[in-house]
Amino acid sequence: MKLRNRWSYRGENRWDWEAFLDDEGTGDLSDVDSVEYLLHPTFPKPLVRVTQPEDGFALRTNGWGTFELSAFVHRKDGTIDKLTHNLKLSHEPPEGVS
């Protein structure tokens, strides 16, 4: 399972972006209960828990800079996996997936 992100450039060095889990078709997402995302400390609420499985437990937000994003994947069997991803935001292309 991978932690990934999508971005969309909005102008003036601001992006809408989302982080999500990608099980690459294995079906592992069905074993996930929730995901806690650890954002950069400059976010007002840097720890965000997502319990809705839609779109890979997607977290949607916006910002201006990149950082190493961490996610704690809480599985239904009680185990927790830590994933990291270097958040990508780009002007060219103005939209994408990393």
C-alpha cells in the first residue's frame, strides 16, 4: 500500500491537494479502519483522522509548500502501519498525481 497525493495549482503559489492511500488493486483498503495524517506543524490542526474510505481515505486541503507527509494506517485487526510520502506540488504540470 502506498501513500500518494494529487495536486491542482490555483495561482499565486497556492495548490489544492489531497493525500490518499493506493492499494494498487490488491484490495488491502478493505482492511483499513482509519488513517491519521500528520501534516506540517504550520497547519492549524496538523493531525487529521479520516474514517471515510472513499477515494482511499482521502484528505483534502490546500497549501503553498511541500513537506514529508506521514500517515498512520489503522487496520481493522488493530495493527498500525506508518507510511511516508514527499508531498509534490507543481506549476508544470498544473495538475497531477505523485
